[in-house]
Amino acid sequence: MTFNLRQRSNRLLHSIMPQPLSAVQEEYLRSQLRYDHHDDPPPPNTLAVHQIQHELIFRAVKNYAAKNEVHMLDIGCGWGDFSNELDPFIKTYVGIEPSPIELARFHKRPNRFLVRGVGESMDFLKDSSRNFILLNSVLDHCYNWRETYANCLRVLAPGGLLVISMENSQKLIVKLRQLLGLKHVHEGHLEFFGVDDTRKLLEPDFEILEWQTIGFLFGMHAVTKKIPLPVAPLRLLNRAVNGFCRIAAPKGGHIFFFAAIRNGKLPEPHSFAAPFRCPQCKRDLAFGEKSCACGLQLPYSPEGCLDSVELNAGLKTALSLK
């Protein structure tokens, strides 16, 4: 049985009680608003695992693009690495990123629209206005992942592709620590998802096309932080270990990956050409329009990014932004 897009997303949104952000959430969001990936470069083995993760995402999008135009929403788009990698398949692209430091590095292309903002606040996008959403290491970085996911259900059209990938709470090292009575701390994150959690989240609304876990070389993160081994042989080693360990413990890798299709029939491609709307009155707006007939002024940075943080009174109040 399929679920109506609007009904399902509305039920999720209504289940979220509008509460002020906690001190932990506020400080976490502040860190996202000034995030710079250059501050903490990944060690070689982590980089090797991330490259394999990116290959899985690339393949899923390539397969989807073989039959459909791709109109992408990239939440947590950072400096645009996926915009670059997936460029041959993308017709239109909307990237959302809280950090202006990261957005300043974004390589601009035609039909690439950038928004400074967060997944919890996407009123500037129309319902069913994207047919591919990427959540790569996103839900566990959200201050309210349920709100972000509900927004994804609203914005992703029936027949659209959703890719979710992040660190796995069911990885073998966590299980081992639990057996030893030790606590596992998921540093730098507010949530911790596993394969089973994510499958349960997706099943009401999606057909899961593929899932797997990768990154079974636990401890190599710390080792290669001290000993900078070459990435290429580490990538080959990870592939070999992944293939073996997935047979014995398919849910036990460091990172999980899901590709899923939204239940329902995909709209015509022209439905995705103009995804933006006024956050206040919901009137259609072209990206770059700085005012709406309802009187709302839309702020844009000098670099041409829509600043949705400035439009969100709740975020501004919580974070004391001027």
C-alpha cells in the first residue's frame, strides 16, 4: 500500500512538537554555520572509504539517469563535491548548506542554485519539486532529523530517487563494545542511525533498490592518522575486506548506503524546472527574485546564494544572529 505524499509528510511534521532548541542543539547548529572541512581533513583510510561510498552514490544516480532527467536536491552540499562528480547526469541542482565558508568554494555552473540553510527549514521549495535527494552524512548531523526527513518527503516527487548514507550504529566495533559493557560515543553528531533503523524509516514510502555497508577495517582510521599510507592501495584493501566481511556480517560495516525509489508515478520533467516558491505566501518565485508580491524580501548573498537562515526567525532568535 502506498502513502499519499502530502498526507505522509504532514503526519510527520505534525508529530514534531514546535519546541525551542536546547543548548546542545544551539551550539551544534552554530558549529554547522561556521563549518570548514579543511579544519579536520580525513586520514587516508577514511578518505579511501569515502571514495568507495561516493562510487556507490555515483552508480545509483547513473542508473537512475539512464531513464530520467535528474533534478537534484543536495542537503549539506558543502563545497560542491557531489555537484562536480554528478555533473554529467544533473539537469538542475539545488544545494543547501549552512556554512558560508563552504558555499564560497562552490564551483558555479548553469542551473545550479545555492541556498544557505538547513534541511529542517525548506519552505522555499515547492512540493514534489525534486526527483533526486541526496542525504550523505546528513540525518545524523541535523538538530531535528525528523523535520528534515519530513521536508524530504514533501519535496521529493513520487518515482524520485532518495540516497541515504552515513555512519552505521550497527557496525561491528559498536557491537563489540556493547558486549564488553563499554559505551560508544558518536562524536560530533546528535543522532546515530543503523541499517535496521533506516530500513524501517524508508519502508512505508519507498521501494529499496539497494543497500550495503562498507568500511570493515576498524582501527585503520587511527593508524593512518599517524602513518599516512597511500590512499589507492587502502582503497583496494577496503574493497577486498568489504567483500569478505559482508558475507559474514552484512550490517556490520562502518558506513551504510541505501538507494530507494519513492512510491508512485514520476511527474513529467517540466514539473521540476522551477522548484522555488515564496516561503510566506507559497507563490511561485524564480531563483534570484528578491521580493514577493506579498511583501516578503528575500535576502541573497553577494555570491548569489539565497540566505534562508535570514528568513527563519526561529533560527535567528535561537542563535542570536543579526
